[in-house]
Amino acid sequence: MLSREDNEIVTRVGPGTPMGRTMRMYWVPAILSSEIAEPDCAPVRVRLLGEDLVAFRDTEGKIGLLDEFCPHRRVSLFFGRNEECGLRCIYHGWKFDTKGQCLEMMNEPAEYDFSHKVQVAAYPTIELGGIVWAYMGPPSQMPAPPKFAWTQAAETHRHVTKVIQECNWLQALEGGIDTSHAPILHRLISETSTRGGFKPSSPFVRGKAPKLEIDVTDYGYQYAGVRPLGEDEIHARSYHFILPFHQIRPSKTPGGVSVDAGHIWVPMDDETCMVYNWNFSHTAPLADEDRLERHLGNGPLHVDPVTFRSKANRSNNYFLDREVQRTESYSGIDGINAQDRALQESMGPIVDRSKEHLGPADRAIIQARRLLRDAVRAVAAGEKPPGTGTSYYGLRAGEAVLPRDADWRQELPAAAELTTV
């Protein structure tokens, strides 16, 4: 468990908070590139780390991420005109470029123009993997670009979506890095069920409760859930946690193609987060069916493409079907990630971790909290937090049934060279 004081430190992300200052030292996903796909397209509101921003792509294709509110009279620039390499406020015609510099003042006579003195807050951006990433920290501390392996894959082999989740970012992340719940919450009761989840015959379900093995690294940690399978075999599934909010895990497409996959749990504010979901294939291009994410609950059939809100939500009990729960799936909720959202949101906006009772199966969660607090302390001391280097660029994860005496670190794909600490 965490003390209430520590819980406040690791969950609150607004400007000036310890975790907020720490988060701003990393590249943070702001929006999908597809949300501002064309030059001079409509601007988009962005809520990020407790700040209200507006994103736009200018005439030349450059991306701006600005304070949402015009520095003149504080009206929203969301209503602005994206034209001729700038975003123009429709109230008095003040126009800003992608760096936040005021270019024109339509309401002021030429002899009184003071546009050169006016700047709206703007954050640097980079576009990688179908995502616009923002850096919100000190310019002198900007880390290396977030070139995860999946961001370097061709669009034909890569898929990225997002969904807004109604809870604090950390309880969403902790659900994602918790392997012991997966063959329970996501278990299918019926072998013939076509719903998302793990069938009774899968080694994930047949295996006993996992032993967690964790290697702390300079980016976070690598870990595996190792489950005994009978007398002679084990089922091993490896993951990576990359500070402050990334996960890499193994997965398979509906057609059975092995892919690397993962999530990014990005705080919008203290009580809401954006969950980015990605996967990519090292071999065959992804099929149209793969991009629907039917079994996960993240795709266009399950999430509003404009608001990014899940159609299964608290107001309709996530479409929980008690008959399905009795006969087909352990949860009665369709979609593996919809199941995750349901339980993580059921904890409330920010869970009180001082009331928890953790055990050995929660080692990955305990270690992640420890690393996050270490990162906060590093930033408070004027240092760069861990995970801002490049050692995570080549990470992979894996899953296999292995002989009982096998070393999963040798058998499963991972980084070419892990720097453990």
C-alpha cells in the first residue's frame, strides 16, 4: 500500500505538482495525427496534464500546441480560423504561429500594433507512429525523441487508437502492468465462445498462479509472469514498463499473427486519462479486421470516433450481461480492455491506496510505484528522470510454453542488450 501522502504525490499531475513536473520531462502523447490530418484543418481541443490546450496543423504542415486561451481577452482559440500559417482568434483577429508568436492584430491600428511583444504558451511537438507528442518541460532538458520500435513501423504494419478513461492515470496503468488478473478477469468459460478473452485450453488459463520475476533497468523494468504447466513445462509471458506510462507486451491478431502491443496511459488531468492502444507486426501487414479491435473494445465499433468515449461505460454498466457471465465469460462484459476500464473506473476517480492489501502477485505494481517516486525525487534534485534515454528503442516482449528448467530471459525476445540496475 501507499501512504495517503505518497498517493497524492504519484497521482496528481497538474502544473507545479511533483508528478506533474516529472511528467513534463518526458515526451507525452497529445493527440492522434489523424485528428489534425490536413494542413489548415480545424483546430482540436487537448486536455493534457491538467492544462487546456489547442492543437492545429498550419498551411505548411507544421503542428502547433498552444494554450487554448487567447492572451488578449482569454477566449478559446478552439473557435479560431486556421489560415495562412497561423491560428487566428475570431474575437479580435489576433493571429498566432505554431510557436505561439503573435503575428497580427486586426483590431489595432498599424501604428499601435504590438504583436511582436505578445506570445501565447506553446509546446514543442514531434510526430511519430501516428501520434503527436508534446514536450512540456524545460527546453534545456528535452529528452531524445520517443522512437519506440512500433513508431518506426510502416503504417501498413502498425495500428494505433485511443479511448478516454474516467479515472486517474495510475490506476489505469497499474491494471495494465498487472499480469495476475489477466487469466481471471479475461477468462472465457466456454471453449466455443467467440468473445474476446482467453479460452480454457490456453496455457494462460491452464497455468497456475504466476511467479513474477522483475529486472529493474535504466528505462523502468522488464518482467515476466511464469506459470507452472503440469510437471514439465512453464508458460512465460514477458512485459516491459517504460517510465512514466508505457507498456510493451506480446499479443496476437484475430488471424493468429504474433505482434508486439501495448498501451500508453496519459493523464488528461487528475481524474481522467487517455489510453493509447498500439500494436505492430514484424512480418505480415495488418488486416482490416485487426484494426477493428473487436475482442479488445477499443475500435470504431466500441468507441465514439469523435469524442473517444467508450460506448460501454458506467452509465450502462458496461453492457454487463449476467447470462453471458454465467455461460461464456468470467466478466460478462465484452472486450478485454472494456473489462479493464470497467474495473479500474469502479475504484473511483483516484483510489485510496492506503486501504490496499498487496501480495507477491503485485510485485510489478509495487516496483512501478517505487520507480515513479524515484523519478519524482530525481527531478526535485535537478536531475533527469530515468527513461529519458534511448535504451528502450529496440524493446520487444514474448510469450511461450517452455521446459520447466528453461530461462525465459534467454528464450523470449527482448532488448538486444538490457542495461539492468
